[in-house]
Amino acid sequence: MSEFRIIFLSAIIFILPVFIFSQNIQSEDSAGNGYTDTTIPEILLRPARTESPRYPRDRIIGTLGQGTAPDGAWNYANVILSALISGTLGSVKAVDADLLGKSLAALTDVEPGKYHIGGGRTEEDGTVSFLVRFLGRDQWMTGELYILFRNDAWYLDDLVLEEAQDLNEGKDAYPYDFTPYERFF
């Protein structure tokens, strides 16, 4: 019993200073002219002006984010995908009205609760495409979303969807690539 007390007291002696002294650690702010109350400087938490942002990667469709797509296309693509997830397609303008119904029907088996969007780029014909992945409870589905700028507005041109896949399939096929904004030296 006395050995337990000695181990317990020595653990407290080594851990307690960590909690007490960690509150007093300060670092310089990004301007270098003052101190902040965090231990990691703000300059290390976000990319610098000359540095491109590092978006997380989806293990199937690759790097998430806007890519080289215009801002309006990026915003409209998110509106389309949010409407498909929620099932409220009233705010979505499409070149082909039947396309929305077909896409929503294809997604019913997956029952997506969220989506990942990435790989935005402008195609040669003027459409803007995004790689997408819909994630449901038990299944996921990938595809490519094409939108078109016509008459001063964005329209859904096409949504090409692949077959639904089980979440357990290929779970360990790709190593997890975590590229956070925080960098530690």
C-alpha cells in the first residue's frame, strides 16, 4: 500500500507543475510586437499570404475546396448539393428539369447526410465541374457536377453519379492523409 502512495504522490509532483506553468507560457503574435495568451503563434495556425491554403483531402475524390472554379460557381454548387441532401429542390435552377428528379432518385438508396465537394475547374466548353461525394449512414456515392453560366445566372447542366458503395468497402484501401493548418516544428 505504501508503494502505491509513493507512486501516486510522485505522479502528482510531476503532473501538477505542467498545469500550473502551462498557463504562463506566451508567444509572440503574428506582427511580432506583442504577446498572445496562446502557446502556438497565430502565424503557424493559418497559411501565409504567399502560401496556398491546404484543404483536407477526401480519400476518394481528392483535395476538397474550390479549386480553380469561380466564386459564383462554387457558391451555386454548394446550393445544389445542399438542396439534394435536404430534398428541397425549389432553389435550384437547372437546364434540364428532369435531371434534378433523376439525381434525387439515385441518391435515395444512399440517404446522404452530408457531402464533400472538391476539384472545381472550368472545362473547355465553359462549364464548371466539381468532383462530389455523398456520404450516407451505410453507403456513399461519387460523381461529377457540371454547372453552366447562362443569362447572368448559374444553372445545373449535368450531374453524373456512379454506383453506390458500402462504407466498409475500401475503408483501409487508402492511407489517411491529414494535412491540417497547424504546423509544428
